Amino acid sequence: MVGASFPDGQELQILYRQKQLLLNSPDVPFWNGSQLALQRVTRRRDPMIEDPILDLQFVNKDYANFLTIGELFEDLRESGALGDFVSRQIVQPDPLLATDFGLIINVVTADRKVIIARRSNEAYSWNGFWHIAVAESVTKQDADTGGHIDFLKVVGRALKEELGLSVDEETVARVTTFHALNIHISRHSWMLFVNVNFTDTSHTFESIRFQRSSGGGRDHWESNDLRVIEFNRKSVLSELTDRESEWIPFGLWCLLLSAVAERVLTLEELKEVASSLSLKTRSR
């Protein structure tokens, strides 16, 4: 699928087992947790109200698989052997190559700020780069006994684990919007871009920071700094024009989509600024 440079199945299995052994080592700060990877996407519309619907089917994977495929793709990209794969429009995942599935959640506080976090040196990749503060992988524990996933419950779990926020299901459903399905091509990692708008709640940035710093969010070892962006046109455009190179690309795209959806930016402004961005050429 990606050319003759890609390892055959037997070699891929060997590399995968090596990664499993590595993650079992006490000297490695990561663990081989379960992950779900995208197996199939079906696009349709609700027959009554014509809302767009994505039917997502998943297959069980783990972190060792994510590392194995991701690092192979990075090596192929750097050697120029991934060109045909990257240039092809991807409309369906490859169940073998898909590595994981996550939610990138743009959080707008009650005082109209967006929370972003700087990746720590302990994180696996993108060390020192800014990212949307809530990014969470979907695991098999998120599925019910029938294998179905309620993504609003995943949003609620992510808010709790990353920011220490306990938000009831009714509020999560009211403040959450799903924007788009996105793929990080060089890692074959799929994600949903999500916006959570707490404008009509009591969740200000200071209250969220207090809860997080008090031990409310157990997953913040991956980030070592928080800051906020005023959720207005001037501040969002400043991130694009002055700090683009400091961002993880898909985190910045999630911010941009949320800004357009919330009418902070117009679509025309986004198109004009995006034409000069280098996000597509950066990868980790």
C-alpha cells in the first residue's frame, strides 16, 4: 500500500513485539495501554433532518502498535518513500496501518478563554510545543457491552482526566460540538475535532486551573505549563501569524475550526490566513 520500502508482515510483527518488550521495561516512562484504531468510516445523513452522520467502526490496538507504525511512517517520510501514500486522498482507514483514535477538544471557559498546554519532556512526542489542553485517546474501556461508544461520555472522561472537571452528562451534551474527522497522515492516527463551550457555566479559567493544580486532573504529566488565549479574532490570528511554529499542527487546526464555528473568525479569514501556513509540512 505504501510501496516496496514498507516491511512485510513478518518483519512488522518482529518490530511490534520489540516495542511491546520495550514498554514492559521498568526504565521506560510509558505503558502499553489499550487503544482503539479506526477500521471503517461510513458517511451518511439523517433521513429526517439531514444532519451529517459518521458511523465509525473500530479495532483493538495498543500503544506498542502506535509506536511501531508511527515510527515506520516517519522513517519512510524522511526518506521520501511515503510520497504516493501522502499524496493520495484518504477516505477510508487501513485497519492494519491505523494506529489510534482520539479526541482533540478545544475548551472555551466561562470567561471566554481557550486553554492550551505546553507538552512536557516526559511526553512521547512534540516536546515543548503548544497544544489544545484536552487530548484523549479512545480505548476499549469506553465501549459498552455491545461495543458501542458514546463519545459524549468520552468527552466527559477527558475533561475529568485532563483538567479535573466533573461535568454531568446533560451539561456535556449541551456544551459539546463535534467539528470534523481528521487524520495525521504520517502516523495514520485518526481524531475527532471537538469544541466544548462553557460560556454559560461557572467554569472560568482560574477555577479550572485551581482544580487541575489541586490534583483533579491525573493525566497532566504530559504537559508542564498552561496558558490561555482570549477567544477573539485578534488573539486567534496572533497565534497563527506569530506562534504557528510553536504549535502541534492538529491542535491549532482544532482551535481554528472552533473559531469559525463560534463566529470568532469568518471562513474567508481562515482561508486567507491558512494559505500561508506551513502546518501541512510539519510532522512528528
